[in-house]
Amino acid sequence: MDGAVLYAFLLTLFAGLATGVGSMFAFFAKRTNTAFLSIALGFSAGVMIYVSFIEIFPKALDELASVHGDQSGMLYTVLAFFAGMLFIALVDKLIPTVGNPHESKFVESAQDPDDGETVAAKATKKATLNKSAALRLRKMGVFMALAIAIHNFPEGLATFISALDDPAVGLAIAIAIALHNIPEGIAVSVPIYYATGSRRKAFKLSFLSGLAEPAGALIGFLILMPFLSDTVFGLVFSAVGGIMVFISLDGLLPAAREYGKAHHAMYGMVSGMMVMAASLILLM
């Protein structure tokens, strides 16, 4: 069990630290690679939607039906699934659009609060932000980091619980979440970098926001483990499926379509489903 817990925790750490990759995009790219992000986000959505309905929901149902019978087990599974959706929807509702990591962010899109001009354009012209504008831009980056950290808690728990049940499925989910953490790293790094001129500060804040992912896994583990039974596991597992479906439909696919052409998002999603299906078949 200790080995399985360590493996699950390391996967959540890997997924969370992918925000640092987004920082690299912000530091070294003048424009966002929209085609890559569109396909990557679609791929992430495909993996999470497929595994939620094909793997997670049926396993949660099996666990709950074995304890409470078929009819009650189905009822509890469905209720937990939609409870997971409601939970992440409330988290989304409490975070304003400007700081919501499910809104697409571009390297070139952060704006000077005073004149509305993009800070990337100002930097290209070697313009200098005044102190008050730079301070507000820095606060925007900090706020985004906090918003992303809040979102990363349930995502970390989703990765962790999935990896505990099935290491291969956990790995696939970790990769999917890591891909969708890349634009979140951009969202944090762009305003901090252009406000302070420091790559180190921007990367540090992005890195810390990503650590919320393993923190969510650790806190969830400490809270749930004393009470972990077939019923609790089934309920949490089903709720995890609901969380991942909501994130995919509400955040990843709309962002994927905005970053690139609609077909890019769909190609990525179908590819993600196919990769997930192939991996599950090979591991049977």
C-alpha cells in the first residue's frame, strides 16, 4: 500500500509541476502556439471524458453495488457523480473570469491595467510600466496563482484516487492534467514576468501554484484514509469522474476551440480517447 500511495503522490506532483512548462512558454515565446495548445487541451479532454465514463463510473458502481445492491448502488453512484460536477461548478462560480484558469490565456494577451495595451507589445517597444500599473499587474498574477491553486486541489485528488485504484489509469489522467496545466502556467507567468521583469519570480509563483495539486492529494489522503471503505471509495471515485467530465466540457474543450480551429480540438479529443482506449485494452 505504501508503494501505491507514493506512486499516486508522485503522479500528482508531476501533473502539478507542468505549470512550470507554461512558464517556459511565457518566457521564450512571443506568441502562443495555439495549434499545439488546442490539440493538447482536446487530447486532455478526450482522455478524461473517456476514462470517466468507461473506467471510473463502472468501477464506482461495482464498489457501491457490491455493498448496497444494484438499485441503491446505481442511485448512489449517479448522485456522487453529479455531486462532483456541482462541487467543481461552485468552485468555478466563486472565481471571477479574470482569474479563472478555465478561461484561455495567451502569452501575448496580458494587458497593462492603465491603457489596455498588451504588456507583450509594450515590452517589444521597450516601454516601461509605471509603478502603480506594474503593481496591479503583479497582483493579477498572484490572484491567478491562487485561483489555479484552488482548482488544482480537486484535480490533485482526482489523479491520486485514480492512481490508487489503477496505476495505469492514474498515469493517463496525470498526463492529461499536466497538458492542461500548461496554459495555467502561462496565465500566472505572463503578468508577473512583465510586471517585475524577473523570470525567477514568475516561475516561482507558477511552481507554487502547481504544488497545490500534490497538496490536494495529500490532504484528501489524510482526510479520507481513516474512513476509507468500499462505500466511501465508490462515492469519491464517482465524484472524481464527475469533476473530470465537468472540467473537460466546461473548461478544456471551449478553451481548445478558442485557441485553435474547431477541428484541432476535435482531433485532439478523439486522439485522447483512442490512446486511452488502446491503453486500457493492452492492460486487460
